[in-house]
Amino acid sequence: MKDLMNIKHCGECISNLPIFRSLTEEQSEMINTTRCRVRYRPGETIFKQGTAMTHIIIVTEGLVKVYLEGINDRNLILRFARPVAMIGGPGFFTDYKNHVTTMAIEETSACFIDVNTLKEIIEQNQNFAIALLKWVNSHTLSTYTKFIELTQKGMHGRIAGALLYLHKEVFFDMEGGFRINRQDLADLTAMSKESGIRILKELKDENLISVVGNYIVLNDIDRLEKISMKG
Amino acid sequence: MKDLMNIKHCGECISNLPIFRSLTEEQSEMINTTRCRVRYRPGETIFKQGTAMTHIIIVTEGLVKVYLEGINDRNLILRFARPVAMIGGPGFFTDYKNHVTTMAIEETSACFIDVNTLKEIIEQNQNFAIALLKWVNSHTLSTYTKFIELTQKGMHGRIAGALLYLHKEVFFDMEGGFRINRQDLADLTAMSKESGIRILKELKDENLISVVGNYIVLNDIDRLEKISMKG
DNA sequence: GTATTTTGTTGATTATTGTCAATGAATATT
DNA sequence: AATATTCATTGACAATAATCAACAAAATAC
């Protein structure tokens, strides 16, 4: 019976996120009865910028990218998310639209939570509201870092910074390296794909990183950090 | 007697901000008894990036800029604020530090509100917590726009965008134009002062704007908007 | 297994943007 | 009023980064 229920939702995904710790039994149950789990193949869009924001998701398996669709088909990747991570958006409590696009990069499981349910819980539970404020503010903090990253660093610094971000904040639990394709690396660092490729090659030629196809290993974190600082 | 009280705080400043509408009498009083009003001269720093976040402010008179201090003494202006506006920060509920610097540009009055008082009220009043979430999310929204603005537009588009921002969102209630110095315009658009000056001159030469010293009037909003779109 | 499409790579060129230096104008200081 | 000091301006130049085109390699479709 319990296994059957797990088909509908993802079991205990919300208990793995600190933000949901403050929920009462009853509130957890409210979420559990409405939420459901969906699987995505690489390249599938989960949320599309411009559509109505009806749900948030919790990524329970796989890998997604969250990005802004900008001018002339250029995208700006704001973050990558791996399990267990919540993907919300600034449309919550404002215009209830999705202002970013979320796309699966690997085979991904996402657990959908209805925003109205969430809203109801926030209205009941101050601690949860505070946890959410904290979550939003910590995201704003990364955003500020990203501003400096993108507007005040040269291409070398941006690529180094992006690699360090992937290594330390996205794939922190992985042995060795990680995979990312060239276009995504370019979209993460706000430069053309060709420029990204060139910088990557330079870093490889200096043995700061190893590259085999899309698989990247950082060999010299210290020097990458220096490059990231200066630019 | 009432006049004497106004020396300590700024009278009814919080009643002019929608975000404080949900406060009870008692909660308003909590804020009123601890808050106090401070005057700043142009160039004075109100909050300094890196210091402890003990208060938020409400700007009741004057003009301030909110900016990130980045690399090599370069600043990135996130927003300008005029009365009545609240200046908070992502340190709230996270690390309680100031992550941005706030500086008076004109003679400014700011009303200081203690973050602990604020925190206490948030814990009591869900509607206020929601209003705050809404406020934070709407700021995140502008942040997203700014990302595209700064990373995907050329210098012409960025200057045009900045001028439209100043005209429509900062000085929207002013007849004619507004004042901004060249360095601030450059810091708002993430370019060098010299580049900013050159673009400004081009826009002036094409009669899209009038410039007299630091005073700028937008003559052709439509064409500026076109330039802002394309870049 | 071959064809087709996507993704990655490289070099040449152009476009964009920053830096440096010199100078003028405006403002503040003594 | 004379002197600093800051701010604005301009041109020349260098550095940075995008575009374009051609091609190679890998993945996918047929």
C-alpha cells in the first residue's frame, strides 16, 4: 500500500528540505494529498517563462537548469538544481507567472506542489513563512554575487567562477568532475559559445582542468579561484 | 507636543507604505516607539556593505542609491529610491549583514526600524510576512530584468534602458527631467564613465534627450524604448 | 550502416568597450 | 581672487569579446 502511494508522490521528499521542517503533521498531509510526481527526459521543459505559475516543484532526481529567456534567443542560466531542491519563483504573491524557464538536463523527477496549498499553509504557519523568506533572501544573495560575476569580470574570471560554482555548489557531492555542455556553460557565463570554448581550452592547456567531451574535472582549485577573483 | 514627537520619528511614514498596512495598532506602536529619523547630506553612507544589518530604513525625503561594491572599486547600482520607499536587504533572516551599500545622493531623511522589532512582528502577523514576501519577490523580478539588461544589451540599449528606468520608475512624479551624474549613470549601466558620456552625447545629438549639466530630459520616449529593446 | 542533424572546434575578421592621457569646466577651499 | 579638487569631455589606442564561416566529431534518425 505504501509503495502504491509512492507512485503518486515522491514519498518523503519534503522532509529532506529544511524549509519544510516547520510544517505540522496536518500541513504535511495537505501537501502530500495534492502533490504528484512527474518524470522528465533531458531537454523537456518543466516550467516555461511567461506561463501561469500554478505550482512549485521539488527536484527529487536528476538535474535541471533554471534560466531567463532573454533577447535574440539568448538564455541566461541562473542556477542548476539537483536533488533535493525547491524551484519557486518571484511570481509567488506577485503576478503568479513563471518568470524563468526550468528545463530538465538529465532524466529528472519533480514533485509538484500546488501554490494555493502552499499559500494556505503560509497563512497558517508563521515559521514556514519565515523559512520561505529566508530561502528567498538567500537566493537574492547568490543573485548579487552573480551580478558582480557577470558585469565586472572578464571571460577568464567568469568561466573559472562558473566551474567553481558547478564544482562546489551543484556537484559538491560528486567524486571527480561533472558534465556540462558548451552552450550551457556559455549561457551560465553570459558569453558566446565560441568564446567559452576558447577559454575552456586555455584552462585545459594550462592543466588547471581536464576535459573529456562534456566531462570536466578541476585540477587546481586554488589557481582557478585566483583567476576567478581577478578576472 | 506632536511636533516634538516628529523630531524623534517621521510621523506617519509607515502608513504611506502598502507593506505596513496589515499592522495592528499595537504593532505600529511597537515600531513607532523604537524607530528614529536621521538626516543625511549628499555623499553620506547610510548602510555600508559588510557591516551588521541592525536596521532597515524608510526613505522619507531625498534620494539614495543602493549599490554593490564590486571588484577594483567598481560599483553596480541596483536601484535608486525616493520617498516613500523601504530599503531592506537579503541579510534579513539569513546572516544579518548588509550586502549592499546605501548612500544619500541628495539631502535625505531616513527612518530607522530595528530588525528585531520587525522580526517580532513578522512572527505575530502572517499578513505582514506575506506582504514582505511579496515585496521581496517583486524586487527579485526587477533583478531578473536587470540581468537581461546588463548582460544582453549593448551600451546604447543599456543607457536608453537606464534613462527610461529613471524617468518611469524613479522620477515618475517629476515634471520634465531629472538629475544624475555621469559616474552614477555608468555604475547603473555597468560601463565605464567615458563610454557612458559618449553614448549620452550621441542620444543628445540625435535630439532623443536634452542634457544641461546633470539635468536630463527625455524628448522621445518611443524611440528610446526602441533603442532599449534592440540595443 | 548510412544519412542527417546537432554539437564542438578553429581561424579570421569585425565590433564593442575599456584604458590612458590631456584638457576644460565647474565647484570647493584657503 | 587664487588655488585646489573634483567632474566632464574628447581623442587615440589597446583590449576584449562577438560574429562569421568552414569544418570535424558525435549523436540521432532512417
